Amino acid sequence: MRMQLVLAALWGLIAVGAGAFGAHAVSDPQAKAWLQTGAQYQLVHALAVFACLTVYRLYPGAPAAPIAAWLFLAGGLLFAGSLYLMAVTGTRALGAVAPIGGVLLLLGWAVLAWAALAGTRSAG
């Protein structure tokens, strides 16, 4: 779980950097939009990883919460990463990867909801 925390923090760092790059160093409107969308999704899902680990700590019977965290990390990498690469390279074919990342993000939310429902509240 430490690795998930480290990766979530790095995802946040990358998201802020990508958003700033898009806002200040890119003139093409489409590339700006891709960077902004990727940054928004990546930052939200970096925070979602922290939520997963909170659910895991609060509900010890929720072993699926770390699985949701991995889904958020992988989904963010594929979704935001493909948008970032499209913005930098202009290769639109990379857009085919974004929906795969989006599905992983959706699955992450479903697994997190299931983990919270399936877990039992800790005494602390």
C-alpha cells in the first residue's frame, strides 16, 4: 500500500505539471484541452487512491479497496497518459487507449463502492 500512496502522490504531481504545461506552454487549443482533461482526471483519481486506502483502514473487511486503488492508478495512467501523449506528439491514434483507461477508472469506482459496502467498521 505504500507504493500506491507514492504513486498517487506522483500522479498528483504529474497532473499539476501537465495542467500548468497546458496552460502556459501550449498554444494549440486541442492540445490544451487534452492536457486539461488528462490533468483533471489524473488529479481526481490520485485523490481517489487516498480514499481507497482510507476505506481499507476504516473497514478492515474491505480487502478490495487496494484493488480499486490499482484500477485508479492504471486507469489514470492509460487515460491521462494517452491524452498527454496526443497533446505532445499530435498522434491521434493514441486516443484509442483513453477509453480503456476510462473503463478501468469506472471499474475502480465500482470496486471501491463494493469494498465500502462489504467491509466491517473498525472499532477505532
